[in-house]
Amino acid sequence: MKLTIVAVGQRMPAWAETAYDDYAKRFPPDCRLELKAVKTEPRTTGKPVEALMAAERARIEAALPRGVRRVVLDERGTRLSTVALAERLQAWQHDGRDVALLIGGPDGLDPALREDADERVRLSDLTLPHAFVRVMLAEALYRAWSVNACRFSRALATTLGACS
């Protein structure tokens, strides 16, 4: 399975890129994490917020692989613990589709994009800087993968112990 974070905004501080890369490289080949950054619509054009968000929606949709499960990060989304996220990750793996996690721009995600999503989740009740969200999401996904890997190892050890 491939997890793709599609995030509005291309220029991130070096610390955020370093931290994101550190978590992304920890994933195994069968559960890769990738980041696709899409351009933020300039806020200096005088366009209404709806037009800005629609332009960003078009860029996000163009970056999405066909048939991918769409999971949007939304302040009104489902609150997940690490264990609950691990269970979601496991369900996504059993579903057989790759997963795209969508992070909006300065004004959030276009309402149509939120409505078309397969799921909505939230990372925090706080408003967080976009660079930090990428790092926090990568860490949360890695931790969820780790929880599942530990569960699998324990189950395997129990099974092998029963056979010896």
C-alpha cells in the first residue's frame, strides 16, 4: 500500500522537510509514504476565497492517483487515538487501495473536496502550522504502522510458540 500526503503549499522550512523525510524513510517497502506538494493559489489577486479554494482543489485532484481512498484532514473529522489510527491503517491495507491524505491550504479544503472524501479525520483540536501538520501526520502514520507491526510480531510469536 502507498500512503500519499497531498498538501497545499510548496515551501516548507528545512526543519520540516528534515523531520518529514526522517519519518518517511522508516516505512517498509510494502507501506510507503510519499509527499506531493501542490501550489498554493496566490492570495494577492483579489479573488474570493471560494475561487482560491477551487483552484487548489483542482491541483489536489490532479495530483491524486485514480481509485485512491481519499482521507481529508478536517477540524470536524473523526478524532483518532494512535490505536484507532492503527486500526484504520490496517483496514485501509485490507481494502487494497492506496490512500491519499489531503491537507488544505491557508483557507482549508474546498467544501466539495471534503464532501467527496471517503473519510475525514482530525489530528488535533488546535490550529497547527501546515509544515508541522505534515511532520505530525507522518509521525502518526509511522507510529500506527509500528503498533500494527508489534501486534503482528506478538501474534506470530504466540502462534510459533504454540507449534513448538
